[in-house]
Amino acid sequence: MNTPIKSAKYTTIQDLIFPDRRICTERDLYMRLFGPAGLSDGDEAIVFESNGSAVFNTAFNLFNSGKWVTNCGLTDLHLLLHGQGKFEVSVFLALEARSWERLVCEVVTLSANKPTRLDLSHFADFDDSGLIYFEVKALTAGILENACWQTTQEPRRIPELVLSITTFKREAAVQRSVRRFEDFVTGSDLKDHIRLVVVDNGKTANIAASTHVTPIGNENLGGAGGFARGLIEARRMGASHCLFMDDDASVHMQSFERTWMMLAYAIDSATAVAGGITIAAHRWALWENGAVFASNCKPQYLGLDLRDQEQVFRMEFETNSPKPDNFYGGWWYFAFPIEHVKHMPFPFFVRGDDVSFGLAHDFNILTLPGVVSFQDADFSDKESAQTLYLDLRSHLVHHLCLPHMEIGPWQTYKIALWFFLRNFLSMHYETLSALNLAVEDVLRGPEFFAENADMAQRRADIKALTNVEVWQPIDPARKPDRHRFNPHRRLTRLFLKLSLNGHLLPFFRLYGNRITLEAHDRGNVRAVWGAAQITYLDAKKKNSYTVVNSKRLALRESWRLMRNGWRFLTNYTTLRDTWREGYVKLASDDFWVKTLRITDVPKPIAADKNGDAR
């Protein structure tokens, strides 16, 4: 059941989210049921017999009043309940490191077409950084159809939000996303303020234009080019805000409403919303809820169990604090105000464009309960020579380009050394070659990126050099594992470190360990000590590849890395200055308009005296 966003003087700022079998069916992310109570997926309702109960202290349905008070000045709050039957309703204010408060405990009778509204505005008397949730206990047989948090306060602005999806030859996924969006937006009170742009880099998606959906064929310049085009088109449409997201768009549609409301009520016009993302194999586990960048990407709350109330509450309390300057949101879901955009995406093709965009702007980035994208593929399977090439070059560029990210020549080149060492120890020599290529391309300067925005040549180069590190069906005749060195023994590890994991030992290939690891353990340095041969399995354990100790390849790539390091360190100042100047040119409207061959470019959106986009 959809609750109207606006009803008389009340505005719904957060609606209830039910499980959706197309997205996620982990019920404890949404509600906890006890006694004679059951969920009807088809009706999106909870059915009770007497003494059944439901609690909404969950990752997707708690209300973070702390974020709303701090960022929106919220002082007026109500809970609206739809359903039938007699219930005891309790509303709790959870406070950090303090006793919690029960704001309301009332017996209410719900009837069809006659919802009950509870005034919770006194929550502000207790604390401005709490979490609010409710529970219902059935006193008779009944049904809870929906619940929502409302306010009588007026929004500060009416966001005109353009959702921008970039897709490349994932026709089925993007078509499903568009259908879900169309179904949602036609019934939403926000339908006049939300549009979807599908930037089709492959020109194969076959998306039909409609009142709310605009398909655009685009040059294949990766995610960076696709999202740059989406931002240009959002300006063309007169949007005040833009939301970048993945082509599978595996998010609950209520996420858009929650995002829109936060942008509408936010005191700071620079407020942006970053969505979390889950781990493919475990939809209850976060991959990240925003991230920070300091020499490398550090996902926030990696592995957090969204089913666990204690972990979720801890995360929500912690995320009420202001974010550091190096915080950013991934482009699987990132909404931001267009008027505060100073730089367009940098032409990284993929990998690093969202990091750079977040670091280069002074957005007030928030995360919100329930604003989460569900990942379909495992990130660990995506790691390859090409992705690590892309990661390393973007990591170096972030520190070279952005003055507030400068850490000096040695600290910057240590990033390359760490990428190299991790793959050296695990004998990924083809990846080492790609990493050296990444450093060399950074040394070529920003013009190289401008001339290779489509990455066609580099993709071909890296594909040509990867013959071993390629997923292939598992060979049933492969030799069994062999363990002669215990990597968990301290003295053994010390010996192996001194020998560079066997690379300095004669004939090590003949007696070193022969082990099998899963793809997600590719970065697990402890596991590879003593290994002379490693077979990696993909997430489904149907494909593998095997790497083997080679002193020749190790020496070749190590010497190349030292040469590159000498050039980087001795030319650092000139390189840094060149990159800073080049970043401004390449992360610009002019660059993208020319590169994407766009005509009739809209002017930037004007700002009124209050700084709000109109």
C-alpha cells in the first residue's frame, strides 16, 4: 500500500519498506515477527492473531531522528498507522550509551480507510541524536498494512531529481530497472519531480522514451563518460539534483523517496546522499556504507550484519557524526546537488571516477537507513590485472591532482609499492606488468588520459598480456594441494619474508606449498606465505586459474618498477603540477562536450540568494 507523500498538513518523510523477492527476502532487515504473526509478500502486509507482534528496530525501517534533527532541524514528528484491528503500539527512542525512552504506549483501533496518527514531537525533549522505532502487539486478530513517519514542517526546497543510469550491454538488467521505476513513479506523489535518464554506452538497451524515462545513446567512454553525459542531460532538463546509480538498480523504490525528502528538508544545500551496498553472496552483509580514501579505498562497515540490531544501531549512531573530508559515496547510488558541482567526472573510464568526484567536492554526504543497493556480482571475482591497473592509476592520480590529498612523493609511490608487493607475493606476474603499465601511464600525464578516454588500446594491451590469470573451467586432473611450510608459524613467516616468499630460494617451485584459495582470498597475504603454486577458484567454484613461482618474471617486473619509481620520485614536482592543471581541464564541461560530441549544451543552473538551485 502506498501512503500519499502529502496529506493535508502532513508530509511523509519515511515510508515502511517490505521485503521484495526481486531484491531481497532477508526478513530481519525489515521487521521482526513474534508469536502468531505472519508476513504476506503479495499484499505487503502483516497479518496477526491475538498476541502476535512486530518490531521495526531494523536496518531498513528504523527512523534516524539524529540525522533529521542535525541536518534538517526536525522538531515535529508523527507516526501514521494503516490497518485493521486492535493493537498496543509502543514507540521507543534509542539513545547512545544511555537508557532508552518510551515515547508512546497506546492502545489503538485501526479500521479500513481510517489510519491512526500518533504525535511524537516530544522526542526532541530527550536528545537530538537518537534512533526511533516502533512495535505493535495485536490484542485481536488484525492486519498492519503500512506505517510511515510524518511531519508538519515544510520542506526548504522542492528538488527536481534526475536519476542517471549508465549501462553497457546489460540489456536485461537495465530493462528490468526501467520497468520497476516506471511502476513506482506513476504511483508516486513525487512523479512530477523525479525523472530517469538511461545513458546507453552500448546503444543496445532498447529503452523506450516515456513521460518519466529518457534513453540516450552515448559514446562508450566507460562509467565516467556515461555519468558525465547523465549530469549534462540533468542540467539540460533543469534538474536541481542528480542521482548516479548502477544499471541493475537493485534498490527499493522507497529509497528514492527517502533521498528526495532528505534533500528537500536539508539545511545545507550542499547535502548529498550516498547509498550503501551489500555483498552478493550475503544480502544481509554490507560491503560498504560510504567509504574514505587515504592511499587506498577503505569501505566503511565492511561485513556488518544488517540483521543484527546492535550492529545496525552502532552504525547509525556513528554515522550521525560529520564525515571527514576524504569521505565519498560509490556511484551505485549517489545523489548530489548540481549547483555545488565544481568539476565533472575525470575520464578514468571506470574505477576511481566516483572517488575523485567525492574528494573534489565539498558535499555534506549522508547515509540513510534503507538506502542500500543489493550487489548481484561478487567484487572479489571482479579483481583482475585490468581492474588493478585501473585502481592503481586512479589512486596515484587522486593524490597528485587534489591539493588537500597531497602526501608527498615517497608516500604516494608507496601506494604503487603496496599494490606491487601484494601481487608479487602471490605470483600474479601478469598483474605486476599491468601495474607497471599503470605507473607509466600516470607518468605520461593527463593528456594520455584525454587521448585514451575510451581505454580501447589499454584494454587490448592488458588482454594481450594476460594468458595465465584468466578464469577457465576447473581442470579435474590438477595435482592435489601440498603443504610443507606453515604460514601461521611466526618463524616460518620470517624466513619466507627474508626469501621474498621463496623467490630467493633455489628450486623453490619443486618443494614450496601447492595451495588452493577462493577468489576473495586473493588479497590475503598470510595465506600465500610458502606457496610456490596457487590455484584460485571463483565464487561459484566452477572456474579457476593457477599461478606458479617464476624468478625470471619476478626480476623483470621488479626492475621495471624500480625504473618507474626513479622517474616518479625525481620528477614528482613537475608531474604533480602538470596533473593539477590537467585535472581542471579534463574534469570540465568543455572536455566532455567535445569528447562526447554533444551539441546544444545547457548553461549551468543558477542559484538564488539562499544557495538553492531553482
